[in-house]
Amino acid sequence: MPDLDTREWLLTNGLGSFASGTVSDVRTRTYHGWLFAATNPPSGRTLLFSHLEASLEILGRVVALGTNVWGNGQIERTGYEQLRRFDINSVPKWTWGQDNWQLTRQLVMPYGLVGAGGWGLGGGGAGEQGSRGAGEQGSRGEVAESFSPPPLCPSAPLPLIPNAQFCHRILIQYRYEGTETAILRLRLLIAERDFHHQQTAQELQFSQLLGEQQVCLQAINSGRFGIPWHLRWTQGNYQPDAVWYWDYRLSEETKRGLGDKEDLHSPGYLIVTLQPGDTVTLEARVGFPDSVPSVLTIKTFAEAVEAEQERLSQIFGWREGGRGAGEQGSRGAGERENNYEYPMPHTPCPIPNAQFPIWQQLLKASDQFIVYRASIAGPTVIAGYHWFNDWGRDTLIALPGLALVPQRFDLAKGVLRTFGHYCRHGLIANAFPDLNGEPIYNSIDAALWWIETLGLYLEASQDWDFLAEQFPVVQQIYKAFVGGTHFNIQVDATDGLVSWDARGVALTWMDVVIGAHPVTPRYGKPVEINALWYSALCWLSQWAERLSQMEYGSPLRLTKQAQRYANQAQHVKTSLQKFWNPQLGYLYDTIEPDDRRNFQIRPNAVLALSLHHCGFPEQQGCQILDLATTSLLTPYGLRSLDPGDPEYKGKYEGNQQQRDRAYHQGTVWTWLIGPYIRAWQRFYPQQSLPFDWQPLLDHFFFDACLGSISEIFDGDSPHTPRGAIAQAWSVAEVIRHIK
């Protein structure tokens, strides 16, 4: 498809619902559509509304504006040939046209949660009144709304958001300019399917009930009724005309070796007669129509855009007026704009440079990952779009950039409290399943990242009462690691280092498992786990001392605990030298259960240097960074393995198993640029960073998902973006360090 611009756009609503597609308006993924509704926020994501197939009739001539790729590879219709411009300022906007006419289309997905201000999630809802595979959905689970969490630890109970209301909707607006009257024909293409899978006709049927300027739609599958939703419009005549469109080709899924064919149903079409300057607005909303619905007008769309900008302004403190949140000005489809404007701020901001457009765009992107989870009645972080859910490790690593830098302290506190509440046997939940059941505790490092992130939150907020509230969780984690817990996780009594040994699982962030075989098992003592353990012990010593001064519990007992933690930290610091490889000038990646050393050059050594408390001396830190700079550093992050390693895989492509094998064997991870920068600033404080932000910023503005950052890139040049098109910790680490 050489003529099609397949860069992507993304809209979200704070509940897990999203809309996504491409610049050229062709659907290339299973995850492209205008309304994926998270029916059990942020889970249960279901495609209901794929898109509107548009055509425009002027003086008897019909111009097709849609673009479709069919199973045989044929492109028809070819509406992209009439596409003159694509803007992604505050909302995505397409402009089609010829000499005597122009038609624009805009989309906005209003914020869907009402009453979340106390969590730092945002205001009242944009005008409402009411096993991890390589970039796949894998086993990232979710929990049904009926899940009732047991009191797993003595931390404070989770408060509920009173009268929380969910609303999943998208607004579409067309505007016509021309010299003649035109007839706009909009054919509905709809579905009812899980967002990971394609739809086929088979026994699926759709009912429709036509009302005044609206139609209510509901799927029927083997006698079971699906999710009701409705579409309404400001003007036009709807004509029922049920028909199936078979065999859409989804080219990105073909590349990934997954199902790549889709059937979509059309229940009918809307005909709108447009005079020059006319506008038609449509709204698709989950649920049956209200008995007394709010009035839909041509102003509704602008009001929704304004409400979203106001919500973001309130969260991030940037001024009102002027350009929208992070607008870079308009640009045509395929155009690139490299001249950024940096207007001086006029009002105080929560963070430095918050008024600058580049900052506003980054902060706007960060907010797309913050969602409300109904099953835990609190905030969480979507790891990435389109296919990931919320994950403990990802959330905790991303939280400093997403919440601490922009001073969203209520958000950070809510997430930390939620994950602390679900601490069990000293482990922090790594995932909350879709169906009724327990959280998933398949991570050795989530608990340690929770302590590290809690420490960063406390330093930033000075919220020492929260330390007192969460200290029992901290102690539970400590006791479990020292005494032993699941997966044979336990501190070695000899050297004080943390070890684990459980076959068929992968407990570190390099967590791909194919069948029952981890690709990078890392049994034993992983280097970054023990660096996290050292930092955790340092935090514990500091906290016990502070609590003793706050007269929390017994001051004498806490002072003794503080000394014991400090002594353990010193013991661990000494033992960390077991990881030093003097021949290589780098750290062993793991010390295996039989005491063998893994000497592969991986970024985990850089992670070990980047934590708040670092247990390695300056000379070693400098040598590690020198080798990481020459072997792992790219313009988009760090490789997961040295290209000179026999196991290195330079391209992340092929079917799922092939991609899984490449995921941590050379693939570049953007989030690792954050640890690299923190380590560099610690060991080379007087030297400039050997990293140019411009390629990554160009990617953010102009490539892959416009206005976000991809999960991963190929290890080999030209470092093609891969995986999820928008990844939370990728965006978060850029926010944390870009100046």
C-alpha cells in the first residue's frame, strides 16, 4: 500500500474505551474503529461502531471518500485520493476536496468518568451530566465488576468514588464548503466483538429501532442480546438497508501472523442534504437512549472539545485560550513540521515549561493512559494501546513520569494505595483478571518497584502520613522476601541477595514465556532485582527513622529497625560486587542458582545504576555506562541485548512466536532511556548527555501513533517502531527527563 499513509491516531476516554485509525482512513488493524467500549472499565473492550463510509454527490457526480482494502489485496474505494489534509491538533481532522468543494470530518471522544476529581483523574466528564506476549494481549487479564477484593493487608480501605457514572461515546462532525448543494451519504459499519478478534457474519444478527433522528442498535448472537447503543444526528434522513460487507483485509495483522480478515455489518445509511457552510453532527453512545435525551446540536462537538481542553488545563495548569492542548498548528496528510513554537508562559504552572506546546502534547499523551478500574474502584494505568491492560510493574515504573512530574499527587497516591491494598504474601499484583478471580502475582519486581515508587512519591509530596498508612505493607514485603514467598523468592542468608527459582515462569520485566519455556528465564539472582532490593532496604532504614521521630508506634523499636535495615543494606551493597565482571567492565546479568554467571550485555546493569539508592561505586558506574553507550544506546532507547551477542535478533517481526523470541533479545525499549539518563547524570554529572532527543521527538510528533511513543523499536537501523503504538512508560520516561 505505497500510496496510503498508515500512521495512526488514538482517542481515549479515561475508562479504557478508545477510537483509533489511520491518517489515510484505511483500517489496517483489528484495533481500528470509532468506538471500542470498555463495558467493565477498563476491561471488556468491545467494538461496536467501526466507522461511517462516506460519499458526496455534487451535480449528479458521486465521489467516494472511504478507503478499504479487501481480502484479495484490492484497494476500493480509493477516497484517500481526495484527501487533501490531515490535522491532529486538539482532535483528528480530515479534509477531502476538489476544485469546487471541501468536506471536513472531525472526531472527539469525551471523557467518560463523572466524579473522579478526588483521584486526580480529571473533572466531570467533558460536558456529561451523568503471559505477556511480545506486544500481544497475551494473558494480561482483567476482573469482572462483581469481584470483591479480600482485605489482604492492614492498609487503609479503598474509598469508592461516590455516584461514579460511566459514559462511552464518540462525536463525529462533518462540515461542507462548496459552490453547489451536496448530498452526503453516510453508511454505518458496525460490529459486536471482543477487541482482540475479528468479526464474521455466521449467526450474528443486528436489530435496529428507528426513532426521531436516532437509531438504536443491538447485536443478537445465537439468541443472546448484545450491548445496546444508539446513534443520533442533527439532520438527515436515515434509510434502513441491512447488508454485510465481507472480507476486509487488515494488513498489519497479516504482518503479525494473526487473523487478518473482518466482516462488518451495515444496518443502513444516513442521507444529508448540505448547503455550503452546513455542518452535521453525530453521536454514538453506549446504552439505550435516555427518555429525555440532551439536545444534540452543531455546537455539541465544539463544547465537547472545549470541555476536554478545560479538563486538561485544570489537571496540568496550563493557561486557557490560544492554541489547544499541545497544538502544533495544522499540517497536511504526510507533511512534517519541524519548527516548534515555544510561547512564554503567563501564569504559574505545576511543572516547569508546562505552557510549551511540546510539553502540552506530552502531558496530553500521558493522560490517555490514566484510567478508572471499576473492579478496584480506583485509578490505574493502561500499559499501552491498543492491546494491553493495566500491569503492576508497568504502572509503577511509569508513575513518576505520569503523576509525580506533573504533580498529580492524588493520582499517584491512589495508585500506590490500590496496589498496596492488593499486596499478598509480600507480592504486589501484576494484573487484575477479566473474569471473577484473584489478581495475578507473577512478578518478583513489582513489590520492589512499589517501594521505590512510594519513596519517590514521598520525597516529592512530603506526605509522611501516607508513609505511616502504608508502612505495614512495606514491612509485609520485607518479611516475605527475607522469610521466603511464592516462586521460591527468598533472601540468601549468606550474601543477603534476593534469589528465585521456579520453572516455566518469567518473573522479571523480561517476561516472555513460549509454552512453558521462558525465553530469558533469569533464574537465580538478577542484577536489577538486587539493586532494587538494596534501594528498598535504604528506604526502609530512612522510613523507620522518620516514623520514630513522628512517634509512630514505638520510637525505640523503630530506631532499632532502622539500624537493622541499614546493616542489611550495607551487607547487600558488599554482595553486589559479586555481579562485577572486571574482564568486561560490566555487570553480570544474573547469578544463576548453581552460581554460574550470565555475562550477556543487557540494559539491566544500567537499571541497577539508576535507582534512588545506588550500590555501585563511581569507577564501575562509568565503565558500565561506557559499554552500554557503545553497545545498547540507540536514538530511541536501549537495546535489550548487545548486537554482538549470538542470541541477538535485530528485527522484531514475523508471527507471534518469532516476535516473542525477539522481544528481549535486541529489541529497543524506549522506557529504558530514562534509567540510562538517571545513571548518566549520577556518574557523569558534568558531561552532556550522549543522546539526541530529536529523533524520538520526531517519532512522537510525526511517526507511528501521532502524538504518542511506541512500545519498542527494531534493534537494527533504521529502528522501525514496533509493538503497541502508544506505551505508558515510554511517554512517562520522556516526560521525566526531557528539558
